[in-house]
Amino acid sequence: MKNYKNTLFYIGVTGGFTALIYWILNKGKLLEAKEKIAIVSNENDSWKDFLDSMAHNFQDPLAILLAQIVMIILTARFFGWIFKRIGQPTVIGEIIAGIVLGPSLVGMYFPEFSAALFPMESLGNLKFLSQIGLILFMFVIGMELDIKVLKNKASEAIVISHASIVIPFAMGIGLSYFVYNQFAPAGVEFLSFSLFMGIAMSITAFPVLARIVQERGIHKTRLGAIVITCAAADDITAWCLLAVVIAIVKAGDFVGSLYVISLALLYVLAMIYIVKPFLKRIGDLYAEKETIGKPVMAIFFLLLILSSYATEVIGIHALFGAFMMGSIMPDLSKFRLIFIEKVEDVSVILLLPLFFVYTGLNTQVGLINDAYLWKVTAAIIVVAVIGKFLGSALAAKFVGQNWHDSLTIGALMNTRGLMELIVLNIGLELKVLTPEVFTMMVIMALVTTFMTGPALNLLDFLFKKNRETELEEEIDSDKYRVLISFGNIEKGKSLLRLANNLTKKQKTTSSLTALHLSQSDELHSFNMEEIEKESFEPIFEESNQLGLEIDPIFRVTSDIETEIADIANQGDFDLLLVGLGKSIFEGTLLGKVIGFTTRIINPDRLIDKFKGKEGLFENSPFDERTRQIVTKTKKPLGILIDNEFQDANHVFVPILKSDDSVLIDYVQKLIFNNNSKVTVLDMYGFAKNNFVIQSAIVSLLQKYPNNISVITEKGINVTFLNQQDLMLISLESWKTILGTNNDWLIDVPSVLIIKP
């Protein structure tokens, strides 16, 4: 009865008010007649009006901005992927993407498209949105600095850091003496031009350097600690120096800049002695909480905006205020991490690429159009490298480092990246740099950042000193070596239990290594040790309960799949165990469409398709990460589909291919070590007709008659499946099952897929 009442009420309300709307609209037509409004109706022009309306919508500033953002993000991610694949920081690819979309390539060869996508009147919106992204990014950079590191290792680091600033600063000023007359903008004093050339030569990109140190696994060494400390000290000194330089440039002379510098000092003192204690008090109150409420977030973001506003008004640029606000945030890793996670994705993925493109639009490689200008560009690069690379290396050697470590420090401190672009854009905005000099300096930033990786590889080769890793210990070839790679803690525990089932009674003749990798762009230097501890603590607890000894490996990388495969291949492991990931595209129609499209246009998969490793429309049985591991690993691989796996007490093994004989070795290990009860499901008679499989099963039946049985049913009983703990199957047989009527898979327990 209640349903009928609801239906009648719904019909009455919607029908009654629809009738009322219709009556009011009819009455409104009478008002038009009284006002004598001429209504021109021409059905033939309706289509033209629609097209005109659509054309007008495309020209709307918001539509243009959204189209720009879509194009920028797609291009930035694509070029970032390319440079990541060749072992370079993704930031280089994103900078290149900006240059490609600018007048140097797209603007030169596709001027109509460039003018439509980046009309002059739209650049203002792009600029201010990118500046917001920079403010958020500098806020994150300030938070990533670990001031405690400076206190602990200040002596050596400050000597190296300040030498790496003073030497290139002096050489930049010296270079400006020779290029001032020809390349300085009209009306710009030598003091302003030379100071900006000097500061541009002195910058080190702390974020890029920190990522490289982490990815090369030297962050736990003395060398890594010194480099990170040097970069932190360099960052603080360089930004303070930049604030002074901006003040001098805006004032016109040093005496006039003293007013600005005095205000800046008052601002810094207020931030340290008034704002910082207030923030620390809030941090202490929320230290143990997992989340931060919106009112508190609002306070911090308001202070960030006020700090940026204050430094912009004072005359030392809003970015310094954002950096300062980040550096005085409460010294609590969890607290800072919450803010970084909220801010970083928006700034780095969405807004920062806009800055790269804005820089690219100002970078006109076509201006460097003769041999002389390229010689000047080469001279700028040489001065930058000698000043930063050799300056840092010589200072490091002076304080007692060996030559290999000294030159490594020099190579890392020579990384400029995004931080250099920020300085150059400030110089261009203040009209201290001409477009030609700006372009030359952007090229210098790209070259010095690009050369870091190859320079480090060359140094390692020349000094024949490979980085110290956990895998360099002498390998005992008689041991059965298992490597488990986990991302998720619960999957890690399941993999540990599975490895225990395979080696329980052979602990003296087997070894177990647990590997956890973190994405370099998702980890920060100040909380790296904490992340490592949190990742392995539950794994150690589980291993203690199982009575297992494990060797932990924690690494930071930009390419998790390749790193897992490389460690397995180079470490001479007998088995790599990984958990199956889940695709983000599963579960919805739209997700499946996007997933199918992504599989076709995914660059990694396209490469495999052209190499003939995979069909164009072939559907992989795994998520993309697992698929990459399967493709790249040359050692035996086990993929666990975890369904609350505890113990492999009851195991069933479908034999669907003649090559499934490889499974017998794992069956024997499970029976011997875990006393598992194994049921071999021989659907197609391979246990009788294939000599290798038949011989292996007969041998097991003779040795373990109570632990193994063979059944030949074509169908699979649901009750039987519910009694099992694990299905052991080969990769090729798994693909076969997925391609047939597989409704019974719903009732399957955990699955271990073996790729020999």
C-alpha cells in the first residue's frame, strides 16, 4: 500500500507542477505580444546557429584553458615516460614537452594549431595558474628539507655547499662581463645582469638530486648523507641569495635594496620566532592523529598564501614566501607527509606542467640561429659545469673525500632541473634576461641535468667501484634462493607463508630475501627510514612466527617492474614470488573501454607488439605491472593470486599442457616441506600419455603414496574446490582456463601461477 501511495504522490507532484509550468509559459507568450517583441524564426538557419554557437564555445577562455591543460598533461606525461625509459629524470621530459609545444617546434611547423591552442590573450591565465602551481611546489620543497641533517653534518656540507655556490656565482659574473654589451636588455645595469647570471649558474635542483640519490641506493651511505646535506644547504643559501638579488634588481642599486632586504629580514624573523612556534603548537596537538581537520588545513593554507603575499609585496617574490612557509612547518614526519600528499599531486601532475609549457612558450630555440650564438651557448654550459661540477668536487676533496666521492658530489650538485627554470623565469619577468639569453640558459639547464646520470655511470666505470648493495655478498650456489617482492603488507605476509611452505624443512639449504620497492616520486628524503621501518616491521613479525630468517632489501626506484626483474635476474635467485595486482580499469563498462584503449596505446605494450612478443589485441591475464614483471624476468616466477592464503595443506594441480611437467618440482617441495595433500587433475590424459609427466607422478606416488592422488574428471566439483587451499598451475594453462568457460574460478582458493 505504501508503494502505491508513493507512486500516486510522485505522479501527482510531477504532473501537477509540469502542468503549472506549461500554463505559466503560455501566459508568458501574451506578455510578448503586449511588448510587441519580434520573434524571427528561420528553421533553415538553426544548423548554422548551432555551429556558430559551438565555434563560440570553443573560443571561450575557460574552454581554451581546459584544452590547454589536457594537451599539456598528455604531452608532459608522454615525454616524461620517454626520458624515464632511458634512465633520465622525468622532469627533463616534461621540460622538453613544454619546449615542443612552444614556438620552437609546434609554433614553427604548425602555426595555426599553435595560435588556436595558445592565443596570446590566453597566456595570462596560463601564467597565473602555473604560478599557483609553483607556490604549492615550493611549499612542498620547503617541507622536504630536513633541517636536522644540517645540524648533524653542517661542517663539511656547508663548506662544499657554499663553495658550490660562490665559485659558479663568480664565474657567472665573469661570463656576464663578456656578454653584457651584446646580450643584456637595453636599460639594464651591469650589476643586475651580472647578479642574475651568477645566481643562475649557482642553482642546484634539490628534488631531482634527492631522487637520483635514492634511486642509486646511496642514500644510506656517508656519501649520500653528505650530498643530501649539501643540496639542502645549497637550496636554503641559493634562495636567500636570490631574494637579495631580486631586491637589488628591483631597487636598481645595492643601497636602495637595503630597504627591501631589511623588510625581508623582519619577515624572516617574524616567521621563525612568531609563526613557527604557533605552527609547532598545532603540530604537537595533532601529532598522533591520522588526519587533519579542514579548519586546521585552512589555517595552514591561509598562512601559506599570506607568506607568499608578504614576500611578493616586499619585493623578493612570492615563491620565497612559499619556500619559507614549508621550511618552518612542524618537524613531524607524519604531519608534513599529510600536507605533502594533499598538495603534491595537484601541483606536480596538474599545475607544474603548465609552468613547463609557459617556459617553453618563452623558449625560442629558433633565436639561436647561427654558429656564434651556439658557441656562446656552449660557453655558458662549460662555465656552468666547471663552476658547479669542479667547484663542488674540489671543495669535497679539500674536506677529506676521496676522488671518486668528490667527483660524484660534483656531478650530483651540477643537477639544475626545475629550480633553474624558476630562476630564469623570474629573470625574464624582471626583464633582466633577453629571450636569447633565456633560451641559452634553458638549454644549459637541460644539458647539466641530462648529464648527471651518464656522468655518475662514467665515474663508477672509471673508478671500478660498483655501488654497495645487499646483493653483493657471496652467493652460495648450493642454496635454494627465494626472492619475494611485495608492495602490500598483507600480500607480503601471504607470500612469506607460501615461501615457508616451499622451504620449511630445508632452512639450512635455502635462503629467503624480502624485497620492497618504493616509487621515487612518492617518497621523500625526510621520511624514508620511517617508510622502510613501517614496510618491514609486519613482515619481520610474520617471519618470526614462522621461524624464518629473511634478508630485507628496501630500494627507491622510478621503474618498479624493471627493478624487480633486474634484482631477480642479477641476484641468481631460483624463484621470484610476487602478488597479483589489480587493474584500475576493472569493474565498470567505462573502465573496461579505457583499459582496452590503454592496452593498445600503452608505449611499453606497443614496443612488445612490434617485437612480436604480444598480439595487438591480446588481452593479458594480469594487470600491467605484473605483465611487465612476467615479460622482463628471466628466472622462474611464481604469481600468487591471494585469497586469504594461510597454508598449502590441500593443493590441486590441473595438468592441461605437456609443458606442465615443470609443476612437479613444486609439488615435490610442497609435499616434502609442508606434508601437503596434492590432487593432480589430469583432464586430457597427459599423466598417462606424456612420458615425463607420467614418470614424475609415478615416482611421487611411490615415494609419497599418502600425499598425492590423480583424478581424471573433466568437470570440477565445487565442494572439492572449497576443500582446497591452493591451486598450482602453469602460466600457459592459466591462459587456457581464462579463455574457456571458467565460472568455476569463482570458487577457486588462492592460485600460484608458475612461469618457468
